[in-house]
Amino acid sequence: MLKIYLKEKREIFEKYLQEKMTELKYPERLAESMIYSVMNGGKRLRPVLMYMIADIFNQDYSRIEDTAAALECIHSYSLVHDDLPAMDDDTYRRGKLTTHKKFDEATAILAGDALLTYAFYVISASEKIENSGKVNIIRILSDYSGINGMVGGQYVDMESENKEISFDTLKYIHSHKTGKLLKAAVELPLEALAIEGKQKEVLLEYSELIGIAFQIKDDLLDIEGDFEKTGKESSDEKNNKTTYPKLFGLEKTKEILNDYTEKAKQLIRENFENAEILVELADYISNRGE
Amino acid sequence: MLKIYLKEKREIFEKYLQEKMTELKYPERLAESMIYSVMNGGKRLRPVLMYMIADIFNQDYSRIEDTAAALECIHSYSLVHDDLPAMDDDTYRRGKLTTHKKFDEATAILAGDALLTYAFYVISASEKIENSGKVNIIRILSDYSGINGMVGGQYVDMESENKEISFDTLKYIHSHKTGKLLKAAVELPLEALAIEGKQKEVLLEYSELIGIAFQIKDDLLDIEGDFEKTGKESSDEKNNKTTYPKLFGLEKTKEILNDYTEKAKQLIRENFENAEILVELADYISNRGE
């Protein structure tokens, strides 16, 4: 059930995104590198999560698809910059050459910059969102993706290489580097659809739980997974990073992952009658790659 | 007269900007690198130009200072990324170490990303601009600073190194790489102050003329100026770039610069009675460094 849903929504989203990005034309090679970076074979977890929220509240996608495109542009730019030689120095991502390997380093830097900028253009120029909605979305998105969000998480992650770090620091990295954009994927459609109160609270808490689970699973995959499964080399070990398995060992890490997943599922089941898809998603996140 | 004005407004702006950026706290070293990149001893031409527009229409600065801060964050991030080893590979800017030399390359990449993101946060979170104004400002700013603006210009500039390029391509580079943000410095306050019609048209044309003049002068300074005057090494020659002097020779280039400057001045004098400051600014741009 979930697999079909994921595939279907991913296809709907990618069609929209691809169409949207045809408006990027010149400089040609820069546009090409931006499109290459975004059409990257990813699972589109964030946009699909946005569609799930819309489905739960029986809303069509027209009010959220520009925001989904923007969020994915930001996620994609962060991967492009993260892969650069001065950062993680990765050659492959999901089995494809990283942007700086496919093009060159300067192009990858500028493609990332242009994608980040384009994200805010897409929202501000959207014909489907009202002005107050646009402002709230841009405020949340820029907050969650900048120094107080994703970039802050990336920075501390990088700073922590070859160092012993505390569990608090590890939690900060996880909740910011990956967690904030996953939270955005839930919060932004709630914003667009003007959902408030208890339901919003529960869904935001759910997003935080699956964000942490996602990152713990990433740590596990990085150890257990091989190139074929993850499409990339083991960066954590290469960069000597503190991870859940390093702090707690493999067995205990799996237990912690399970706890987060169960808590996320329970929260949904207790508060929603029609959100089984979010329960399945929590399982999917903690089981992926298996 | 102009010199005092420039100094005074620069000080007003820097006080505002510095105060604003104290809200950036953690990760500490990332915040520090962002502030280092922005408090860079620049002339603050763009913010000051915004203040000039406000002065001409007798408006106080409260409605434009957040936008000025955002514009300067974008300008500053572009310098940080432009200076990176994979791009211009500069060690100094205005006599100070570039961000990647003062900190490190990865920090410079992330500081640039965070500054660009912060620009949109500052506008969207501003307490002084109404929602429709915010949306227009963000749309213009993201358009002028992304693939269709500054980043596009930087890309073609880079692509043109060690190559013969046409005069049209050179004009594209100039009007995008530098011109678009100078245009933004005029257009954004007009937007914030809701100025329309002939006056808007004239001021936008003026901004385009001084933008080109600015870039031609930059080409001249790069040849004539030495490290003491410009605070940086001659990058154009190092990177074998096509410039006005290379295409037209030194004397003809000075004539062209003069033509643009005179046209800009004339436009202001014919259409405004109280905008002598913009006439002086045009002269200042074409005479700086002398």
C-alpha cells in the first residue's frame, strides 16, 4: 500500500517539478546543472510527506505543490554543497556522479546557490498561495534551512569530525541537519491549509520523531549498507564521525530506533482515524534498505 | 558633500546591520564567519543607494532598512563564494583575508549559504513591511540574485575565462553580475515606498546606467589600480578575462565610461529637482580610486 502511494506521489511531484524547472533556461549549462542536481533519483520524502498531510485533510495539492518544489530545491542544494571536496568530498550519490564531478566544482557551488535562491522565487511568485501564506512559508523555510536550522546542523556536523562529541551535540546535529526540513515538510502544508491546534501539535511532534528515526537509520545504513544499497561510500567512517552506533553499539541503537518509531506510530493512532499512511511511513523510515 | 553623505549613511547602516546580526548566535564560529563576511569594510553602495531613494521621496528609513540588510547579506555572500579556490581563488578583499582564508573553505561555503538564506528570513520576519510588500521584495530580490540575475552573471563570467567572448556576452555579464543588485538597490525602495510611473522608470534606467559604469570602472581599476588601491590582486589578468579595456583599449573605454556617466546624470537632472545626490553618485562611481 505505502509503496504504491510513494511511487504514485513521487511521480506526480516529479512531473510538476520537471515542468516547473523548464523555466530555467540561461545560462544553459548552469540551468542544466541545477536540473541535474534536483532530478537526482531521490525518494522525494519531503514532498511526499507534504502530499500525505494534504490527503489527511482532504485537500488537493494545488496549494502546496510550489512549496514542495521549493523545499526540494533547498534539500537538493544542500546535498550539492555537502558533497563538495571541501565538505564531504563525495563522488557518488544514489549511484550517480555528484554535481561537482558531473560538471565542475565552481558550477556546483553556483548551482547550489541558484537552487537555494530559486526556492524563494518559486514561493514568492506562486499564483496559488496568498500573500500572508507566502510570508509565513518563507519565514519558516528560511529559518529551518539557515543557521538556526539545516546549515547550522551541517556546520556542527562538520566541526565534530575527528572529535568526541556529547550526546546533546549529536542530537543537535540530527534535529537540525535533517530534522528541520522534515519538520518543514509537515509544518508548511499545515500552514498553507491553515490547520491549527492539537492536530498541528501532534503532527509536528510526529515529524520530529521520524526525523530522529531517519537519522539513526542513516547511521545504521552507513555501517551496514554497502554501495549498492545506499549509492554512496561510507562517509561517516571516512570522516570519523560520532554516530548512534558508535555511542551506543549496534543492538542498543536498533532498540532506540524502534522506540522512536513506535512512539511516532502511537501518536498518530491515538489522534487520527484516517492517517494510517503516516504510521506506515514511520515503519518505512526505520526499515528502509532492508 | 557626497563624501560626508556616504560616510554618514554607511555608519547608520552598519550600526543597524551589526545590531541585527547579533541575533545570530549558534553555531558560534559559523555566526562569527557570517558577521566577518558582512562587516567587511565595504562601501555599502547598495544600502546607501537605497537611503538616497528614500531621501529623495522624503521617507524615513524604517521601511527600507531590513531590505537594505538583506540586500547586503546577498551581496556579501556572493563575494564569499566568488573568492573561493574553485572560483576566483582570492586571498584578500579590501586588504582583509577572504572568509575561506580567515576561517576555512567549508565554513566559507556554509557562511555564504547561511547569509543568502538569512536575507530572506530578515525580510519575511520584518516588523516594518506589510505582507504584499514583503512578497514583492522577495520576488524581485530572488529573481535578481539567482540564475536570471547575479548568479547567472557570475556563471557566464566564469565560463568566459580564457576565451574570446562577444561584446554582447560581456554586456550580459556586467548587467547581471553587478547590475542586477544595483538595480535592486533602486527598485526595492521604490517598491517599499509604492512609487510608480515615470519617476520609477527614470530611476530604474539610472540604476542600469550606473551599474554598467560601475563595472567598466572596475575593469579600469583592475588594470590601473594596485593592491593598495583596490585591496585585492588583479584577478582579471590572472584569469584572462575579457574586459572593456581589452576590447576597446584604455582611451576608448574611458570615453565609454564618461558617456554612461553623463547620460545617467542628465537623466536625473531632467526629471528631478531634488536628486543632485544621484548626480554626484554617478560621478563618484566613475571617479573612484582616483
